[in-house]
Amino acid sequence: MSRSRPVSGCQEITFGSAYVVDDSGEVALEDYAREVTRARDVELVRTADDPRRVAGLHLCGLEVVPAPGLRADVEDFARDLDALAGGGGGLGWS
């Protein structure tokens, strides 16, 4: 599986913002997305201008398209990882 060679059942989740995700966060985000979406494979989609930032996910091996609420949940997890990595996402009001 690769974004450059997608197979059937692939889907992109594009985040509203890009989030800083460190190496351990990358593994956690891919595992979390794989579990909640039941995707066979997950690959982070990084921004071109800053490879530390994740703009979304490429999911392969899906049987159904993830519902909007599930997509939002995965993005919330990425936002939490950003706050832990010091990406500045934080709580917004703090």
C-alpha cells in the first residue's frame, strides 16, 4: 500500500488543519486510525512545506467509507498528539 500506488478500497481523510506529530505520535495515529476505521493499511499525509506536519491520512482496505463523525474523531486524536508534541494546537483558549 502506498499513496502513489493506491489499491481498491482506498480513501483519504483530509484534516482541517495540519498537526505536528512526532515519531511516536505517528505510530499511535496510524494504529488508532487503523483500529477505528478498520482499514488494512494507513499512511500519514504530510504537508510539503513542513514534513513534521500531518495534513491527513491515506487509508486502504476499507470496506466502508468512514462516517464524518469518525473522521472528526481521528482528527481530534491528531490534534491531541499535536498538543503533546508542542505543535501549538493546545486548547485554543489557553
